[in-house]
Amino acid sequence: MVTETSPALMPGLIERLDRVQERIRRLTGELRPDQLLWTPPQGGWSIAQVIEHLLVTDNRYEDRIRAAMARGRARHVTGHGTPWRPSMAGRFLHRSVRQENPNRLTTPAVFVPSLRPRPSVVPSYLTMLDEIRSLMREAEENDLDLGRLRFSSPAARLLRVNLGDAFLLSVSHAERHAGQIERIRAHADFPT
């Protein structure tokens, strides 16, 4: 469980975000459309669908993150070095999306990618990661209290997460699916 203080959390997350963004860029950069859309014969998503899923998920969280940050700035909800603690929902969600978690969860309907992802899905997602990074830096610069600023998950209204949870989930989720992209590319039937 991550229990760093708010000021220490963001630099580490930004560093992880930088690494996973570069990893995804490297894994998808030279793929042809047929490779991006190839699905494993045993089932599962194509690389484009994995990226679409990440993009849809982060898009759904982005508005809630922005609203929470605006509330925090307006109400001067600052951290002042207060230790960040994950919420109960955040702990559960983070445990479920961590890369080392072998259990495959059912994707909530709001996060399921379309069968035919948008043609610009990879650059759109890389741009989304730039926006997430910008939000992280803004939260850090404004010393927003990552634990007190809360909002409902887009997947389930009763699941309330805090700002730190949302940033941690975004990065861990990307790391998990980068591993999935690597496995798809390593498949013996992957088009060359």
C-alpha cells in the first residue's frame, strides 16, 4: 500500500507516468493498422482496444479530477505536508489494477472499448497522458490535499476516491495494460 506524504507522492507518480508513456510509445510507435487491430485467437482485446480502454477510462476520470481540483483551489484545501492516505475504495481499486495482480477483473461497461477503436487512438492516449501529468503538476504546485478532495468513480457512484487515488490509479492502470500490450506483441501469431 502506498502511504507517502502528498509532496512525495507526486514526483514519484510523474516519474512512473513518464516511464509508462515512453513504454507505450515504444510498443506502439511503429505498428501498422493491421497489427494494432489484431486480436489474439484465444480472445481478448487488440492493442488498439487496450489503448482505447485506457483513453476512455482516463477521459471519464479527467472531468472529475478537474472539478475536484477546482473545488480544492476555491476552498483552499491544501495539504501542508499532510500524509496522503488512499481511500478504502482507492485501496481496493488500486489492488485490482496493479500490474502484479494476476486476477482478471470484469471491465465496467463505461470503460469497455468499442470493437473498432478510433484511428488516432494511440496519439490521443499519449496526449491524455500529457494532460494527466499536467494535472499532477498543477495539484503539486497548488499543494492540494490529495486525500481530502474526493469524488465518485465514473464506474460506480458509491465508490468514492480521492485525488491521490485517481492519479495513482491512472498510472498503475497504464502500467498493467502496457504489460498486456507486450504480451499481445509477443504472441506467436502476432502479424509481422
